[in-house]
Amino acid sequence: DVYKRQAKNLGGFGDGGMVVTQDEELGERLRQYRNHGSKPKYYHKWVGGNFRLDTLQAAVLIVKLRHLDDWHAARRTNAVKYNELFADVGEVITPIIREYNESTYNYYIIRVPRRDECRQFLKDKNIGCEVYYPVSMHNQECFRKLGYRPDDFPVSQKAAGETLALPIYPELTDEQIQYVAATLKKFLA
């Protein structure tokens, strides 16, 4: 299993992550990769990098991990509030989480018409919002040689033009959530 940690998700001072495995051989190889591919020091069997989490990062994260379940629960609660506030707004498509899944709501991504105008409207009202993936993978330059056309993946193309992340952090108040929803509804009116 691989766990990614960006500074905004758990609140460290930079990016980090961890890999968990029950495979001893794989674990040893990954420990070498994180240390420039070397073992012993200065002898490189693999091409690796400096992927070590420093002691300060680790200490901060150990303390913050104790609060992770509460933060996830607060994000879920905030998502439920948004879902309820947008339930009667046909232009807003909210996240769909199946009953057999549970989201941590790292992001609360909605789909809205005129997304870029909506984003600017919200920002003008001091509401933090973001477009995280404005270009579909098949339209990225690094995949151009594969010969995909923009219309080869119409759902992806449509989502890239409609998705918008609203604030979902655990400390959001009911008033802030209501303000975000009311402001978005005002834009759509």
C-alpha cells in the first residue's frame, strides 16, 4: 500500500509519503530507493533519490496522526452539509460516494456550468476554491505521441472543464459552509 501526504492534507512542512508492505524483499529494496539506491552507503545497486522523511517532519506528523480520524469525520460532516445545501440545485453535481465506500474528502469536488466564471465569482467573494485537473490526461503533452484526440475521452474532457473544489477543511464553520453554498447559488441564479 502507498500513502501520499501533501502538506495541505496532514499539515506537515512539505510533501511526504509512506509505503507499507509485508514483503521483506520489496521493503528492503524500497528502503534503498529512498536513500539514493545505496546500501551500504555510497554503493548504489539501484537508481534512487533522496526520499527520506526528515526527523522534524516525522515528529510533526506523529503528533498530527492522532487527530486524523477526527479531521476525516469533520470533513465528512462538512460534505454532508454541502450535499444537503446543493440537493435542490440542479446545476451543481456533488460527489457520489457509494454505500460500500467511505471518503475522507481530501477535496470536495463539484461540477458546475461556466466553471471558470464561477471560480472567479467565488474568489471575488473571498471563497477559496481551486481547479485541480484542468487538462485531461490524454491531452497532456507527455502523451501526445500516443495520438489521442480531444474527443477520444468525452467524459474526461467534460469533467476537466466543469470540476471545482470547494473548501472542505475540518475547521469550517456552519456559517462558512452556508456562505459558500449561498454564494454559489447566487452565481447560478
